Amino acid sequence: MQVMLAQPRGFCAGVIRAIDIVEQALAKFGPPVYVRHEIVHNRHVVESLRAKGARFVENLSEVPGGAITIFSAHGVARVVELDAQARGLQVLDATCPLVAKVHGQGQRYVAQGRQVILVGHAGHPEVEGTMGRISGPVLLVQTERDVDALDLAADTPVAYVTQTTLSVDDTRAIIAALERRFTDIVGPDINDICYATQNRQSAVRELAKIADVILVVGAKNSSNSNRLCEIGAEAGVPSYLIADGSELDAAWVHSAGMVGITAGASAPEELVDDVLEALRRLGPIEVSVLPGIEEKVEFRLPAELLGGRSAPASVS
Ligand code: SF4
């Protein structure tokens, strides 16, 4: 069986930074450190950090006063930051800089007097964080039908921002609907939203041209992994989202001459290796890597982890 790995796949710079922040906080301040929400959407990553002394909570009320507390890569609403401040928590913010950039764009549009519209998925932590970071009401649209249903006059000054991990194509269709609906509308270049989302989606499209079946390694609650799976399926290739090799169904690859594999931005490469092992148990495989973009993006760690041994200040 031929196996082709998409390039790039797996960890992006925002995920690497978030995991580094937890690991370095554990090394510098000692366990436990508290992490609000899964640091990234991958159970294997979370379990490995938990084994090193990280404690994952959904609500800051579960964190003892003064403890080191890390906000996940998805970002948090301002009210969460204020709650941390009120509790005297020492915060390290692992919000991906590209998510923080969307927060900044939204704030600038509010300052220009525009009604901000967020293109995203209801309930996703990044969407909750973004809506809670932009002062003034933010309207969420998930579909083109939501755009039609917006209760705003056509000449309302509006601006859109988007969830970073959406399919670029889906986003484009919704933005086109917004542009048809409103006469005074601005927004960022969607190709500039997140390099990692864009690159992984382009790579899976290339993979779909040659693969008979596509396996996407990633968690069920990982937005960007779900999008990769949808893109493979939209290209007409049966595509399956699997957490690791244990979820491989032999029937999916039984008659495939070429199995394509990619991984979501929060899936570690060891899980891709685990899927390769599961394929090897079915028979001999020959593994190649599809040529693709080489990523060199790196994000700096927070200053508190780069300097001496002092604890981070409480948020302000
Ligand atoms: S997918 Fe993009 S926005 Fe999300 S953590 Fe990675 S680099 Fe940041």
C-alpha cells in the first residue's frame, strides 16, 4: 500500500507556543500550574501535560487564589481576564498571536463606529473569546442564510472578522454574501487570517488529487481538523477524522492503492506515526511525503517565561 503524507501537516506555531508555555511554566514555577480549557484541542497533548503536573479547568473558580494560570491558545473573553484579576491569579496568556490579531482588528473596527460581524462557529472557545474581547455587540454568522437574516439596514457601516480555523472557501462564500448585503463593509484579507489553516487546507487539496482515501489525524473537537476532513470529502475522496491508530477501520483502506494522511494543527506527529503503525499491521506500506510549503513561522514566548524566575504579574 502506498501512503502519502501531506506537507505541511500537524502542529502550527500557535500550538507549539501554547504547549511550550505550559511546559516552561511547569519547569520554572513547578507543578501544579492551572490551564483554563484544553490548552489545544488534543486529548493526547492534554494527557501528557497533565502527567507533568498541569491541571485543566473549565472555570477559574476551580483555581486556588494566587496560582499560576494559563489561558489556552483559543483566547479568552475580557470578563475571564477580569475574573482572574479579581481572584489574584498569576496569568500566562497562551492565546495564539493570530487569534489576538483578530481581537485587535475587531476593536479597531468598533473604534471606527462599525458594527462587527464575526464569521465563526457558535460555542467554539475561540468564538466565545473573540466575541468577549470586542467591546460593543458582535453579531455571529455561521452560514449565508444567517447573513440574510441579519436585522441591519443595507447601508449600516459594518466590518467582518473571522474565526482563524474555518475553511477559507467557506469563509469566502459568507464574506461574498456579506458584501452583497451591505454597501459600506470592510474586513481583513481572508488569505491573511492564519497561515497554518491556509497551508494545511491547500495541502489536503493536493493530497485529494492523488489519494483514494484520506485519514485526518486530529481530535473530534478540533475545528481545523474537521475542516480538513470536509475539504477532502468535498473533493470527492472518502475522508475520516481519527484520533490515533486505534480508530483506523481496515475496511476504509482495504481497496485503496494510495492512502493520504494529514493532521490537524493540534495533532502531534507521534499520532501520525501511530496511524502508520496501524496501517503496517494490515500489510506492508511505502511512505512518501507530498512536496509542499515549508513553514518557518515561530511565535515568541511571553516575557515572563523569557526572563528571570519571577512569577507573572496578576492580569490588569
Ligand atoms: S491554527 Fe492558526 S490561529 Fe490557530 S493556533 Fe495555529 S497558528 Fe494560531
